[in-house]
Amino acid sequence: MSNELMKEKELTELLRDLVWLNAVIATELIQITENSSQILHKCPPPDSCLRDHQSLRETALLIAERCRPGTALKEHLTNHQ
């Protein structure tokens, strides 16, 4: 394999890692937002927010799974409260 092809493969893997990591960060920030809202308002976030957040989580998970299938992210998100 040529040096240039190896560099391209390494760059592709790095980009996959970064996209996956950003999806993880996004889902965790959504959870932090929900938890903070619940603590500050002493009640759960509005249903409309929870629905929107769930949709955002699902989108981030699809992106993460496309880049790094088979990680524990899906199971982790399923257990979020």
C-alpha cells in the first residue's frame, strides 16, 4: 500500500472517530440539558422538548452508528434517564 493511500486511510479513520465522538458529546449534552432543566424547574421538561430531544438523540445515534457500528452508545442511550 502506498504511503499516500495509508495517509488517506488514516485520515478517514480519524474523521470517523471525530464524527462518532461528536455524536456521543451531542447526546450527553442533550441529557445534561434535560437534567439541568428538571433540577432548576423542579419538574420534568415539557413533553415537546422531550420529543425533540429524543429525535435529536436518534439522529446522533444514526450518525454514530454509521461511523462506528457496534459501540455501546445505543445501549447507553437506552438507559438514559
